[in-house]
Amino acid sequence: MSSSNQEAKLAIIGSGPAGLTAGIYASRAELAPLLFAGTAFGGQLMLTTEVGNYPGHETDIMGPDLIQKMIAQAKRFGTEIIFQNVDKVDFTGRPFKLWSDNKEYQAEAVIIATGANAMWLGLKSEQKLIGRGVSSCAPCDGFFFKNKKVAVVGGGDTAMEEATFLTKFASEVTVIHRRDSLRASKIMQKRAMDNPKIKWIWDTTVEEVLGADAVSGLKLKNLKTGAESNFEADGLFVAIGHIPNTKFLEGSGVELDEKGYIKVFEGSPSTSLGTSKTSTEGVFVAGDVHDHVYRQAITAAAAGCKAAMDAERWLAENN
């Protein structure tokens, strides 16, 4: 249905690869989905420069360009896109209710694909150089640092995974941690510490990212001595965690885990590929708002496909 009467068979919240793929599949299934893209649309790909690992592109494509192509494709099949945030939802009865820009919308089924945001250090210099040497995803950007020196900030499993992965490309990887011990699991610590390419700087924070148009180094501060120093580096990978975008779900009844990610619940039919079903019947999930392991554009797109197919099947069974 048209958003002019603010009703839809299916509402999709989120406009990264998961939400847009869900829109493509749902609109091809003639569900006429209403997709809330958000004011900051496109997800993590909007912060990515060259994308070389998304299938179908012989040469690298810019992250924002890839999102624009997905938007155009979703629109071509009939997805209606609203570039506003969903502020709150009510899933206690059907049709489900969603509020965006002071308007109420209704939908028979909902797919949540709001993603997760990387936690950053909060430095102006860091934000200025995201995509130009500053990254939060080694599998996405590690390839661009062949034979270069990079630094990884963090002390958990993710930081150890990122550092270990980067040794495939970088000539040297230095882990910078604000404490003198790691939070990472013992096996991940051992794997990183046994890698001869990984060096360590303890009790230290990054105070500034150096470089005009690309990362050239870091300004560091030792928290025990107060001493400041410059560290030469071609790249900085920030691995201090992610925050799922689920705040708007408070009180909705959709169950979250201890970190705020949406839980999925197996149901029939269930396959080895898992399900997109949440704790609320008729509400489905896709992408990084659920997946805190892979966090790739291609896995998010696959999850969007699954969620759209699950929603289509559920609507057919329940309407």
C-alpha cells in the first residue's frame, strides 16, 4: 500500500545491505514494502571507500555508490523508501505500529535491519580520516595495507582477531591498549602474542590521528607516566566494540541479548542457515543488528534475503 495512508503489508527498518536486499526481495514478491531508510542512511558502507569484496564488481566500488545502486534497484521493483528514522514501535498488537517524524504507520509484518555502529575513540582527527586510513573493519580494508605499518586499538577478542588478520597484509601490526593486560580470551591472546608480526604498546591511549589527507601517524600518551610520543603508522584500526541500533525497541517486546543485539528464535521451518525470527511473531531481523560475528556487507545482504522470504511466508500463512 502507499504510505499516503501509512499502511503496509511489510515495513523494513534500515537501509544498509540487509534492509535494501530485504526490500528488493519483498517488492519482487509483490509485498509493496515500506522501507524506513533513516536520515543517516546506508549503514557502515557509507563510511567505506573502496569495496573490493562484494561480488559482481570487477573493479572496486565506493561504499556510498554501492548503496545508491541498491537503493535504485529496490525502488525499481517497487520499494517505497522514506528517509526518516523510526523513533518508536508498538508490537503488542496487529497491525504493528511504527512512528516516524511524528507520523504513525502500520504494518502486518516488520523486518528490523538497523545495523550496529562501531565505537570510535571520539577524536576529531579520527573522524576526519575514516576511510582514509582509519577503519573499524580489518576484513573490509586490510587488503589496502599491503606492506604497510598499521596500529590496532583495543584489548578484546575483536582486536586480537583484527590484528591477526592484518598480519596477512601489513608489514607490521602494533596493538595499542590502555591497560597492561588484555580482556581477550586466552586462546585469542596466545594466537596474537605468538605472531611475530604483532608488536605491543601497553598503558597507552591514542590522543590524535596525524595526517592531512591520509593517516601518517598517531600521537600517543602513556597513562602511567603521562609521556607523549608520535608513532609512525599508515593505518589505524579501531576495535573497541560495536553498539547495535536497538534503542528504539525499548518496551517493544522484542528480546535483546546482554549487549543489546536482537535475539533470533528457531522456529518451523528452520534450516542449517538459521532463521530471522525474533521473539515477536511477525517481526524479523537481518544484518548487524543481530550478527555481531561476521559484520560483512555480503552476510548482511544474505540475511536480508532470508528475512524477506521468512516474512513473505509468514504473511501468507497468517493473512
